Amino acid sequence: MTRRFGHTYVAVNAVLAVALTIQLPAAGAPSEESRELVQLGAAPVEAQLEAIGADGFLRLRDAEGALIEAPREGLVRWSSPAPIRSRDVLLLSDGSLLALAPAWSSRPSFTVDGERGEARTRRVGRATVERSNLTALMLKLPADELQAAAMIDRVREMQRRSDADQLLLDNGDVVSGKVLHLGGEKDGDDNQIAFQAGFGPVELPMERIRAVVFGGDNSTSESSQATQPMLIVGLDDGSLIAATRLGAEKDRPLIHSTALGPLKAGRVDQVVFLQTLGGRVVYLSDLEPAFYSHEPYLELPWQYQRDRNALGRP
């Protein structure tokens, strides 16, 4: 398959490719008109999610009110992600994004003590995560969607380029070292971070932090993601959770995550997006190009970018 953009050529070897990507929506929650159900071997149809079975079987209603029973194995995508409704988010090494609950007084919505962190989320309650599964804690995320997406990309790139923990400060400075403790102190102000920098230990108020980037080698996690099918579950607060399985318990959606364990959403209507990654569904963006060539008009060569424009932006 060869795609041509002006004088840019990209060749990709593929048996099956579905050109779909997870993107931040333009504005507002997904409307009923945008909730398209795409299944393998079936024509796309607009549908509303009505129930999730204990075995992950989906029950939906189309625009005419007819019942659609969709097996999890045949699902490609349903609907679109909701915008992020929290300015504080947690990024995980499996690609998940959790919208955090608002901080209570001086108590942060995410704490780290040793090798474990605890998050208070908007939709799935408290979640415990091992430090090895953390990518970054982001605070005061820009309200503008493109700026937020660029900020998330920057933080992920910072994590890929360093094994050390990093603090992105409100003045743009970056400090490398190791997170010793984050919030959760029993005595005094617990909205602080203790950090071992190269010049010695420091304590900083969280109001000065824009991102805490956790170092570590995620190659094992990324390799397992490439071989194991997963389901991206999007919630109405903008959370995107990489799930190994989706089911239900007492009519509440039960999301099984390798990084977070079992999570319960409050109601089915809080699930607004589903997308399969891996297995029988292969995405064009995940394939390695067999060939790439760009012939510049004005001696400005453009590097190959996946899901990015010529400037490397979303």
C-alpha cells in the first residue's frame, strides 16, 4: 500500500489495516449521532450502549430501537472519547489516562509512598498502582485541547528519554533525580513532594509542579502490549483505560486492568467509548513503514511522523 502526500511517499506492508486512531475529541461529550458501532464483518451503525454482560457481551440499540448483541471479540470501535474533564491526570505505562478527582484542601488526589501510588479518580474511585506502571502525574493541564495533547506528548517523550524521575516546574525548568515521597503526610502540610535531586534533597509545594515524570524501563510493558489484545475503555470524564477484559458486576461496569487491577465504574452510561487494540484488528498507524521518502520544495525535509502533522503536532 502506498500513500502520496504532495512529494512525500510512504509505503506500508500489511495484510489487514484499519485506519483508526484514538484522538482527543474536538469539543463536548460524544453526541448520540457520533456513537458509531464498528464490528468485524458488519456495516457500521449508530448505536447506544445499553448494557454490558458479565462475560463482556455488549447490548446496544440502534437508531430504530432494534437490539444489537455484539460479542467482544468482534468489536473494532464504538463511539468517540470524551474530552478530559479534569486538569489533573495520571498517565500509565500501558497507555492509560486517568482523570483525577479534585484535590481536597491541601491533600493531593495522587500520592506516592515508596514503590506504590494511590489515586483518587472521578469515576472509578480509589486506584492503587505500582510505581513501575507509572508514566507521569500531570497537574493543571491546559484547558485548550491541542495544548493539552502537546503537553501529554512532551511528558511521554521526557519519560522515554530518561531513566531518572523528573519534575517539570511551573517556570519550565526540569529537575532530574528520584521521587522520595509525594503527599499523604500525616503531620503538617501533605501537599508537598520530597525529591532527591543531583544537588541534594529538596521539598517543593505541589503548586509549583506541572508534571512529575517517573523514570524506568517500560520496554517490557510495551512489548507485552504489542502481542496481547486489549480494549481501550473511555469514560465520560475523559479517562482512557487499557483493559484486558470488560465485564459487569451488579449492573456496574467492571474493567480489568493489568496496571490497576479490577475497577468499577458507577453506571453503564459512564462508558462512552470502546476500541480494540491488537488481536484481529490491526491499525495502520502501528505498522512499520517499508519505505519513506520526502523531496522538499524549499530544502526543508520532513521526517516521518505517525499520527502527526509535518510539525510533529497532533
